[in-house]
Amino acid sequence: MRLEGKTAIVTGGASGFGAGIVQKFLSEGARVMIADVNGDAAEVQAKQLGPNAIAQLVDVADASSVQAMADIVQDRFGHLDILVNNAGITHMPMPLEEVTEDDFDRVFNVNMKSVYLTARALVPAMKARGTGAILNVASTAGLSPRPNLNWYNASKGWMITATKTMAVELAPSGVRVNAICPVAGETPLLKSFMGEDTPEMRAKFLATIPLGRFSTPEDMANAACFLCSDEASMITGTALEIDGGRCI
């Protein structure tokens, strides 16, 4: 029960890595807001997971929606201990100059602007309490980019830098900020990363991962739980690679 008594928001918590993190946090004693643009999926998950899980419809790229989420978590939980910025999207693999401006804007807003918006809405209360943990779900793409995912790669590199600058600024206030960098995993985004989900394309991807498998929501959840727990009280500003050796 490493998170007993703690409260958390997990954005993009209704599927993929986010769902794994939600389940792990609940099993470790936390109360968790499942915040997702798919409100129906969040509601279904919350009902399945019990009274310590609540659902919240949120568009992380919209300031008013993020502020509403912050107001509701304050009303329901009284305070927030942990923020997991997990919501993210990608564009389809293609040459960088062929990505449409609309797709670029979506990647920018969901992967990058959202971190600013959640910080603006939630960090002041963490600073006032003198404690808190923020976890940004970045990617190995931000450390070792793959061709044809250029603007997604760049957004995750930005997130890693944002993690470090947030960490150094918020440390005197008792707020820790870390990132995890997963390799491609068995999530709804996998097909988008590959362009097509075929045995041949999967084999090509797996050949770049020394441990020979994709990451799982459980892999991410275990790392997230540690970094957001008091066991990691001396860790801030790190970008932990959870990648089966991909970035070696």
C-alpha cells in the first residue's frame, strides 16, 4: 500500500498505459481520478474499479476543461498528491514536410500544451501544501527518434526538457517532477506508430528492442508507482527509460 491515503489524477486514464497506471495506483491504496477525453470509457472503468475511482471528462488541450477538472478534484478529494500527464497522441508515420498543420497542432496541444495547462491549474495548490509528485509520460522517441515520426518525437523531447525545468524550479517547494520514457507498447497508439499492424512490421519494431518484446501497461504502472511514491523522495528531474534496452 505504497500510495495509501494519496490522491491522484491520471490523464488519458481510460485506456493503454493510463489504465494500467490507474489500476496500480488503486491497488496501492490511492484514490484516483480517471481523466479522459472519452468520458464514457472513463465512467465504465471507474464503475468497474470501485469507490476509490472517479471519472472525469477532460480535454487536456483546453484550458477551461483542465480548470474544471482541477476544481472537481479539489471538491472530491480535498487536495491532490499526484498528477500523471499521460494523455498523448501521434501523427501517422510520414515525411516531416507531409504532416498537415492540423495534425501538428493536435500533437502540440495534446502532448505539450497540456503539461502547461495542468501545471497552471494544479501546481499552485501543490506548492501551497509543500508536497506533490508530477509524472510526465514521455517516450523513447524523445531520446532516440524514429524516422517519419518527427513532430511526435519532438513533442516528447520537449516533455523531457519540461520535466527537468519543472523539477529544478519546483524542488524548493517540495514538489517532485519526473518522466518515464516507454518504448512502443501494446496500446491503442501502436498501430499509429507502425503505420500498419502486420507481423512483418511488428517484427521490424521488435528487432530494435534488445529484450525482444513491447512494453505493457503493467511495466509503466510499476515504474509510475515507484516514482510517485515516497520511496522515490530523493528522485526528481529524471527521465526513466522503460524500453527493454532500446536506447542503449
